[in-house]
Amino acid sequence: MLGRQPRQRPPRGGGFDIDRGGKGTGMKQQTFTILKPDTVAKRNCGAIIKRIEEEGFEIRGVKRVTLSEDQAKAFYAVHRERPFYRSLVTFMTEGPVWVMALDRDNAVEHLRRIMGATDPAKADAGTIRAQFASSIERNAIHGSDSPENARSEIAFFFAASELL
């Protein structure tokens, strides 16, 4: 369902329960990630996916896509007024990306912690961005910043029937 408008709730039924709990509940929560064009070009996807799985995430949906300009604009519409919006759209359309729906306990917060700071120069040692990113814009990976955004970002790329 690539190209749907962003920030829509996924259809009910099918797939799996996206947010069955939150921090400290011992219940799984869903998040979303994109391995960006720089990661794909440098052939680092396998290493990052291995790290994600080692951190206890289950991959519920994955696909390799090349975003059109319209799709990138729609996905990043929340940043439309920011000075980096145009260069972000250009970057995200320069090559293929891997999109993934993930789940584990406290998924959103945990993925953001192992990703590291947006600016790899400020990312903690051992984080994905510290290891694989080259700049604040070419920062290897995107991760949802809330369960609500995870739902809409997953719905942007996946039909409920595509999620295991």
C-alpha cells in the first residue's frame, strides 16, 4: 500500500495488534524503521538488521522500496516547514530503502535508544548512527518517535495483510 497518505490509522482486523502495551507492561509494542539510502548504498542493511534482531525485535513486515518524490513529500510532510525538508526529500529518493514494521517490549523507546542521536557526532558509542551514519542528514536509519506515529508510518507502507 505504498503511497497512502501519512498519519492514517491502519485498518482494524488482520495483521497484529500494534500497541498492546507500553513501557514496563511486559507487553509488545510496535514501531517502524527505515534503513535509508545511505545504508543501502553502503551495504550495511544486514549488519543493522542483525543488530535489531539481537535487541529482541521481531520483524513483522519488511520490504525494499524506492520512494517517489511525492511519496517522500507525503511521508515527511510533518517537516514541510523545516529548512531541511527539501534536501531530506531529495536524499530519501536517491536510492532504495528498506522499511520494516517491528515489535518488542517498549519498541519505540528501545529502537530510538539503539539508533542514537540524529547527529552521529553526538550519538553514543555503540549506537547504530555512531557506527553507520556519516552526517546529521545521512544518518542511516529512521525510527518512529511515538506509538501513534508508528501506527501511521506502518500504515503508509504496509497493508494489514502484509504484517505477520
